[in-house]
Amino acid sequence: MTSWKDGPADATALSTYECFDCGTVVEAESNPATCPDCGGELRNRSMPVE
Ligand SMILES: [Zn+2]
């Protein structure tokens, strides 16, 4: 199992966010808050869902 979450920061400090509504994936340094495609709510994919 690769613990990439806990590894050293890569070249960028971008986090990945995924739209609840349309599934668009956005990479940003801070939470972009809304989907650029549909305006839906984004969730941080690096956060545990549970
Ligand atoms: Zn969307």
C-alpha cells in the first residue's frame, strides 16, 4: 500500500478536488469552492471520505 498522502510534498502543493455533481476534477492550491463546469460543490479528494 502506497501512503502517498503522507509522503513528502511533490513538485506542487496542489490538492485535487472533485465535483459532487458532474465529477469534474480540479487541481488547486486552495479549495476553489465551486465547480468551474457546473457550479456544483467540490470535495477534496485527498481527504478521507469516512
Ligand atoms: Zn461540476
